[in-house]
Amino acid sequence: MNWWGKIVGSGFGLLSGPLGGIIGASIGHWFDEGKKTYPNDEKKALLHYYAYFFSCAAKIAKADGGISSKEIDTVQSLIDRMKLTGGQQSFAKSVFRKAKTSSTSIREDFKNSSYLMRENSTMSLSFLGGMYEIACSEKGKPSDLQLRCLLMGENLLKLPTGTVRKWLEGEYVPTSHTPKNKRSDDHYWAYRMLGVSEITTNAEIKGEYRKKMALLHPDKLMGKNLPAELIVFTNEQASLLNEAYQLIRKTRGFK
């Protein structure tokens, strides 16, 4: 049994209480057009992930008092990048709408998400990355209340302390926010993406790049048997990280 199959065996009971009610009311959307069979094990696992992801998405968007059109646009962008099918898209949107008034706190969603993902750092990083993009969609950075939620998520998802702070300093750059033609010669962006400065030595830059890629590199992610749609954010970050490193390497002339 692969990693994704194992998640179903002990995690399906998590969908109880208020969130379970949301799922129960939304499950009809899950079925693809013309297919009325109940989701198989892999789809059950995906259902778990999407339920918690879009429940948290609604709560992080609402944390500063209301949900703006920009935040809704960002949620749609995440849906598109995750390549959800028609039924899955409807399910995700239904969960998002209903979770806005759910009595379940975002803390509980984060805790259950952590249990669901078995503290897998790659999935957790991607999960919180989606929340970060939503929080930044209105003003380019999270509000104070959204930042508190993100820091709570960092802790409950057991990500390295300082992950969110580093993102705020520039180490998380959504692909759609940084056009390729602007990145091609933007040395400031490249140093910021790697979390280094122009006075950092070549050896230190290499070390920082390797450390970050150890978590994000697509080859390593593929070995974890994780569905591609769940690690879209980490794949994008790996691509940006490599692009930044190659720009610095070319500029400095080291191999």
C-alpha cells in the first residue's frame, strides 16, 4: 500500500462534527458528471485533503473581517493550479462557502490537517503555502490576524520555526506574482528568493540552495508517492528557487 492509501485507513474518521456536516452537504458535487459510484480510496483521501484545505482557505480569508474579491480570485487560481475536475471544483467551492460560517475553528482544521498528512513536511509546506497566498492577495502581505493564523498553522503543521517569517522576507514568491520576463535579470529578486544577500559567499549560497532544494526538489517529491495536484505549490517554489540560483551563479561565474 502506498503512502496515499495508508492515509485513508486511519484518517477518514476525522471528518466528523461541523466539518463532517459540510462534507455531507457537499459530497454530491464530488461525483464527476455521469459517474455515480462512491469515490475510491484515492478519491477519499483527496476528499479529506480538499475538505481541510478549502475550509482553512475560507477561514484565513475571513480572518481580517471579510472575504474580498481578490481573495476569491486567489482561491480560484489555486483551484485552477491544482487542476481540479468539474466535480472536484464544485466540491471545493461548496466547502469554501459553507466553511465561512462553520463553528469549527481554523486551529482545529490545522490540527486535523496535520494528523491527516502524517506530519509530511512537503505536503504541509504546500498546504500552508496556499493559505499564505490567500492572505497576501489583498494587500501583498497578511493582515495581523491572518499572520497569527499562519503562524498557528506553521506550529500545528510542525513546519520549521521561521517558515512564515522567511516567506514574508521574500522567500515565497507565487509564480503568477512574478512574471518571467521580470525575473530574468532581477538580481534582487534572486537573492531574496534564496534568502541570501549580495555579500553572501558563493559557498554559502550553494549550501543554502541545496538545503532548500532538499525539501522542494521535484525528484524527491516524486519519491513520496504524492499526487501532483497536492504539491503544486512546492513544485512551483522549486522551479523559482532553481531559476534564482542559476541567475546568481551565472552573474557570479561559479559552477
